[in-house]
Amino acid sequence: MKKLVAYITTGYPSLAFTLDLALALHEAGVDTLELGIPFSDPVADGAIIEKANLLSLQKGFKMDHLFEVSKGIAPQIDTLWMGYFNPFYHKGMDRFIAQAKSAGVNGFIIPDLPYEEAQKYKPMITQAGLTLIDFIAPTDPKERIEMIARDAQKFIYLVAYAGITGAGQSEDLQDTVAMIRDYTNTDVFVGFGVNEKTAKEKSKGVDGVIVGSAFVTILLDESISDMQKIDKVSKLAREIKSKINE
Amino acid sequence: MNIDYTPNDIYIPSPSDFDPDNLGHFGIYGGRYVPETLMPVLEALKSDYEKIRFDKEFWEEVHYYYKNYVGRPSSLYYAKNISDEIGAKVYLKREDLNHTGAHKINHTIAQALLAKKLGKKKIIAETGAGQHGVATATVAALFGLECEVFMGAKDVKRQELNVFRMKLLGSKVHAVESGSKTLKDAMNDAIRHWVTHARDTFYVIGTVAGPHPYPMMVRDIQSVIGWEAKAQMMQTHGKLPDKVIACIGGGSNAMGIFNHFLNEKDVECIGIEAGGLGLDSKHGCSLAKGSPGVLHGQLSYLLQDEDGQIEEAHSISAGLDYPGIGPEHAFLKDKGVVTYDHITDDEAMEAFVWLSQKEGIIPAFESSHAIAYLKKLKNVEGQTILINLSGRGDKDMIQAKDILKERFE
């Protein structure tokens, strides 16, 4: 069974909504939740997730809200915090680790903390029983793939194309996936640009997909109620989960 | 002291005591904090830059354009009238006389030649005041490269002349509407574009910031300023200055003039941040009021809140309106090698008028911060002060007219 990882932006439109949506996604068959930490300058993200980040901050999102809401979510579904490095650095990695442990969160995805800079933090994260997810990009040469893949745990986040989240691009990933498989048995999940139309194609040869912008687009839809948003996101999650396992 | 070169010689960077480690760390600062897609690109740039860093042939080509196109060496001017007024000897390093009006052309020439050498046909840049954007658009025209410039929508408005110049030069200008709509957001979008076009696009970063090797590379290139100034000081004045002053946004003109003075024990380097409306209000003083953090690919001082969200900077000058600073400055501050202070919008505007009327030189708003510090300094009697006049004020005329209309109409 191929896995589905869902990204949602914490605190938009509200914290209560984030909690309800997370639990609904679990019901819908999502295997892992990427709980997005809103950041003022999300440079790896496209316009959709950037907008959700900024709106959540405008609504008064604070890190303490993340810690609090995670306590209701993480016991129900495998949860990772996805966020840019500065809040981790500023508040302290040790503090994030302690909060993650107390909420039951299983690890972190930090898109602007590449392998080299992550070395300083990996031992403390691993020692705490948490995982820092590694990224591999289609621009990576063989030597770099080997270096990253060797240590990778839980799953490898394979970036689907050179670009930012939510763009309609695609690249042939066959060679990259084959190289990764040479060095590790860790699962490979593809993220960036995955939606109900592309999921089947993008899941070929890998163990799962990561979906963000397709869900967040629904979160941003002003024309429907919160209830309808949750229904719509859940339905989309079910559809994608079934498509990747056809 | 003896200087064994003249300002007319070919400038080639030299290793610095403050060079970063192999991963680009200046102490804890610097590094590479970028999406994985860019890491191989930065690795390649690092090794490509290492190949040309001390390569005579490459710098000979740069020299050709510096001499014949930019007008280097830029002159060192003894500003007698303001010197008489404050009782110190003030020398101005006239980067304002460069082609395109500021020091930015120094690093765009060298970076574009590097891009060309690497076979890249497209270049991109972020810009605040528009000076770096114009300098990049200029070299794009010169070397036949395709160029796109990212500029905050707020800056597009306050620097409309530079926007027009970029378009006239054949570049595409993107007005960035997100966040504070200034330099920070322009850089976000430039990075997004770069990630998307990583394989064929060279990012011409406009200051000593960003992921390694940019902070070191841009500092090496801009150090032609201090290298010339040192020789010129010896030629015209017979000794080195007591103080060297430069304004700081990202910090390229300051690193450029400081670098060759950092090992001179008797020379004090002073960097001037944008004090905006004052340190208790809105400003751009990341060193004075910020704390270490990660933005735009580097670890350095940042204006941020308790959660690590980036705060908006403010300065009357678009070029200093940035919540971060180059990582080497952060390192030099912590080490106590360079002194840092600030000048407010009002003080800068006073200096803008002062230099215009006393010396007949209209400085850029950015450079006016460095000039203003002459009046803030205490006990300068008899001292020799070298100021990097990093740019001219032409680009600021519309804004200046608006601010000063009651005084001059």
C-alpha cells in the first residue's frame, strides 16, 4: 500500500479547524500529517502555501499554538512538524525537541536545512527518538544522493522538480529514484506538485506521495464554510490515496 | 607603511584572515540554508569560484571593463569644505562616479563574467534601491545575457526612475507584492525563481549576503574599493586614515572598503546601519537591535520577533531597508573588529543637503548615512577620515524633492 502524507498550514483559518481537519484526514486514510509551521518568508513555497502562511500569522499564530494543537493531533495520527529553520534556531532546537516529545510529534521536516547544516542537529534529534527528514532533489548528482540517502530515516522527501511547491511542473525521476534505491531501503515519497490529477503518475516507482498545495487551495477558498472545507479536503485525500494504489 | 602597487594595477583578490571555512561559516554565521535543489548549484559555484578567485587571466578581463567601462580606479577626493567645518581631514572614495552611479557595478561586472564563463545565458537579481538592479541590467545588456530583476512593489514606486532604467536596458522587472513589498520580499521571489531555473540561471546577488560562496565572493570583488583607497591614501596623504566609514544595508560597500583595512591596528572601521525613525521605532538596525537567525540562505543578525518571524525593516533609503545583514559583518561585530553605529532618516537627510551644498556632491540616501556620521562623531579634531561615498543621489531626486520641497521651493 502506497502512503499519503498531507501538509496543512497550522492556524488557518483557525486552530480549532486545524485540529478537526487533522483528525478528518486521519479518517480519510492519510498516513502521515505534515503540520506546517507558518513562517513570514517561506521561500521554498509557491503562492498558495505562502498565502496560507501569511494569513495564519495575520490571524495571530504563535509557536505556543502549534505546541498546544499538536497535543490533540499527534496521538491520533503520525505527525511531523514542517517549518523553516529560523523559528527552530531562534527558539532553540532543544525546545522544539522537548515540545515534540511532550505532544507525541515524531519528527521535523525543515526545507531550508540541507544535509551539511543539519549535521549539527541530527544527533540530538535522533537521540530523542525523533526523525529529521532528508530531502533529495532532481538536481542532485550521484555522490550527493549517496551521502544523503545513506543516513536517511523514516522516508526520503524526493522533490518532484526543480522549483517551488504547487507548480505544475514535472521531471523524469526514474534515474534519481534508482540511485536512491542503490543506497538505502528507506521509503521514498515524492512531493511538490502532487494533486488528484498527477498523483498516480508521480507515485510510480516510489512508496508514497506528499500533497500540500492541493489541500491548502481548499483551505483558502472563501466561498465555502469550514465544514465544507473539511469535507472537500477529506474527499480529495481519499481520492488521491485510492489513485496511488490503483 | 609601504604599498607595493598602484591603484591602476590589476586588482586580484587576496586571502583574508576572516575567510569562511569550507562550508562558508564565518564563526557561527554564514553557511548555506537553502532548499536541496540549490545545494548542487552552490557546490558547483563554490568550486568554479575557487578556480577563478586568484586567477590572473580572469581578473585581467574584469580589469579591462573596470578601467574602460566603469571608470576605475574611482577617485579619492579630499573634501576640503566639510573638512574645514568639522576640523578633520575627510577623504571621499568616489564610488558615486562609477558608471551607473554606485559601487554595485563592481560586482555585477565580475559576476556576469563568471556567469558567462560558466555558460549561463540568463541572470537574475533582487534589488532594493534599484542600484543593483540597474547595474545587473547594465551588464546583461553589455554581455548579451537575458535578465530578470525582482523588486518590492513599494520600492518600484519610490524608485521609479531606476525601474525605467532597467526596462530601457532590456531587462524584465517583477514588482513583488508579498510581505513588506521591499528588498526582503524581492529576495524571496528571486530565490523562488532561482530554485525553479536552477540549471540555467545565474543569480547575481547584490550584496555580501546569501548562501556561501556569495558573501565571500561579493566581498572579494568589492574589496577593489579599499585596495585602491589604501594606495590612494598613501599617495595623496602619505598615511592611512584613522577611521574608515561606510553605510550598511546588506553590507557590500562596507566590506568592500573595510576588507583591506581590517588588519591595520591603527585604523578603525565603522559601519553605519539605517536608524530609520529611531531605534525605539522602525529601523533597519539588525546588528544593534536584532539577534542571530536564518534568512535568505545564511545565518546572521536579523530583525525578528520572539517566534523567529522576520520583522519589517524601515529606512528612508530603499537600499538599507533590509532586516538582515551579511554574515561577515555579524562575525566582525561579535569579534569587535569593526565598530557599528546608526544614523536616522532625519540625520541622513541633513547630511544629504549638507554634502550637496558644501561640496557640490549629491550623495545617494544610503551614502548620506555614512556622511551624517561625521557630525555624530566626537573628538575628530585632527583625524583623517575615509568615507565610502557608495553612490550618487540621482536616483533619489523624486523622493528628495518630495521630502525637501518646502525648503527649496
